[in-house]
Amino acid sequence: MQLGGEVQGLVRQAAKASRLPEYIPGAADYTAHVDALSTALATFSTSLRQGIEACEKAEDMATQDILIEAQREVDKYTWFVEAHQQNAPAQARPRTVQAGAKKTAQPKTRAMRA
């Protein structure tokens, strides 16, 4: 390695070092998924902003530029997710089916004729 550091690239190493909150395992509720995603994006956004400020203090404009571009994308996705929070249906259907539960047939729709 050129910089003399040790690569920490295994999934378990990344998960251990992550600042993101643990995702809700087994969540089948629409709002729980959207809330968890929104929280993770907000945490990541805060981390990016701290990195941007640190790069400015260190006068590392190249790295700061990369972080600013990542921040733009995170802000865009945060906006998309928060729009879902505001427009969440009163009773969103869970995406998973309980074991042994009957599946109900979904009504078929016909395309409108012009």
C-alpha cells in the first residue's frame, strides 16, 4: 500500500465501523421502512457535511469536491424519501406475507381505451 494503511474492506468490518443506525430486521410496515431509510440518509448526510468542513479546514479541495457531489446525491434521495413520508397511505400494505396466510387475489384492471 502506498499510504501504509491497512485495508478494512470486509463487510463485517465495514458494518462494525458504520455510524449508520441498525436497520430494522423483519420490518414489513411501509412507514417503518421509509422512516428507517430517512434516518440512515440523515445520518449519512451529517457525516458528509462534517467531512466537507474537515476538508475545508485541511485545504483539501479535491476531496471536498468529491464529498460535495456525494452530498448533492444524498440530499436528492433524502428529498425523495421524505416525499414518501408526507404522502404515506393511511394503511400501507406490508410487502411480506406471513407464513401460512392465504394470499388474496388482487383485482385486475383494464387499460382505458382512448
